[in-house]
Amino acid sequence: MFKVPVLLVLYNRIEETHKVFQILRTVQPTTLYVAGDGPKPDNTLDRARVYQAQSVIQPEWPCQVHHQWQEAHLGKTKMIETAIKWFFSQEEEGIILFDDTLPSYDFFPYCEELLSKYRNNERVYSIGGTYLRHRSRKRYPKRIKKGGSSYFFSAYAATWGFATWRNRMNDFTLSMDGYNSADFEKILEPYMHKQNHKNYWKRRFDSIKKTNAYYWDYQYNLHIWAHKGICITPYLNLTTNIGFKEKNNQRKLRRLKRNAYPIMPLVHPDEIVQNNKEDKYMFRHIFKRAYLYLFRDWLKEILPNKNNLD
């Protein structure tokens, strides 16, 4: 039995939800929170898929289950914010999963150990399960065999399955009312030393505020930077995104898929220092390439009367 509380956020992905639940069935968390977005208005097929996805969650082990089913459709970003606030209104710490992110079995003890290790170090804000840098598995074991650490510290939160604490999430919000473009560069100063990196993020958040376009991953990173926090990323990928669909306009995003590998037992780094080399790679190869696709999704969420809202 696994004692760390787990939150699963889902919508209408039936097959994907089933795959994630099979992992949970093996891990057997003793406390499970399930938050589900409501169906799109006047869409009978979507309503049926939402109910089918929700019906997948039927724990057969001793488990305290809490449900939060939305009647109205909130959309992906608002649903995640609502679910996380609900989860941490009742738990001090825990793991957050989504219906399109499939965790490995090692992801759970990895989170459990790091939640305990950094519980009282409030500089550490987020424990991610995703590592996107290397395609080949060959170099993974070499680092571990040489005695290298199992994870590193990053400016960027890996959110395809992650763990955190209530006191790091208390004031998390999607609102950009407190965002001040003039002061933003000072917030970024501890994390980024190249001016073009700072300019990139300034443009991104300026456009988010101007259009009221919410995408929770970006606002979560802003939340961490504003609090001078830092994030944990594993050197071995522990989660796989299974939500990418076979569409031409998502080919670049599908390249972010990674297999998951075992990482236990963990080797801890000697000190909490940002890995600038890894973060530079993330900036060049992940954020700069993915932004246009993510912004398209933001527009889908904020434009009214769209039947294809996520």
C-alpha cells in the first residue's frame, strides 16, 4: 500500500484513464482524489465519454476515495487549478497525475522519498517526473553507474506528473493581475543570465496577460519564480505522455514523448544548485519549439462558444 495521497485529474479520455488506473491499481494508494471536468454543453457524445471515463475509477483495494465531478465544462487549465486547490485544501502534500500522463512504478517511491527529504526546505517547490532531453536509453545507466545523482535542480517545473506540498501552492493562481512587466526581469535574474532568454519569457507573459490566455504550466512556473523556488527533475524519465493525438499540427509536440525507466534507489546531489546546462537545453529545444502550439490551445480555451474546447 502506498501512503502518499494521489490526485488524478481527468476529462473524457477513456482508454488513457484506464491505463493510468491500471498503474494505480498496482501501486494501491490508500488515499485517492479524483477530479473530473464536466462535458461540453449540448454535446451528447462528449457527455457519454465523460461518464465512461469517470466510471473507470473503481478501486478494488482498501482506499479512501474522494470525488470532485464538475457539472459544467471548465476547460483544461481552469479544471487543473480547481482540482489542485481542492486537493491541497485537504492534504499537506501529495502527487498530481493527469489522464494523459502514464507514470512508471518507480515514479511513486521517487516522489515519496523526495517529498520527505525536502519537506522542510521551502526553496524546493516541485518534484517533476519528466526528463525530455535524451532520446537514447544508452547513456542513462552510465550516469548512474558512475555515481552521479539521480536528479537535478531546474528553473522549470516538469508537470507531466509531479509532487508538491500545500505550503508551496497556497497562493497559486492563474490570475495575471499581480504580473508587472517592468519587474519581471528581476524575478528572472537568479535563473537566467542571457538577455535573450529573459526577453523570450517577458514576451510570453506579456502576451498571456494581454490576451487573458491561461495555460497553467506557464503560470505555475511564474508562481515558482516569484517565490524564488526551484524544481526537481529526474535524469531518468519516469512518465510518458499518452495524450498526443495523430494530427499533423501536433507532430512537433509528439516528439516530446519519452519512455519511462526505473530510477530507484535514488542518489541525491550534494547541494541545491540549478543545472544551467540542462535548463539551456530545455529553453532551446522545448519551450521555444512548443510555444506556438501551446498558445493555440490557450486561444481555444478563452474564445467563447467553441465546441472544441479542451
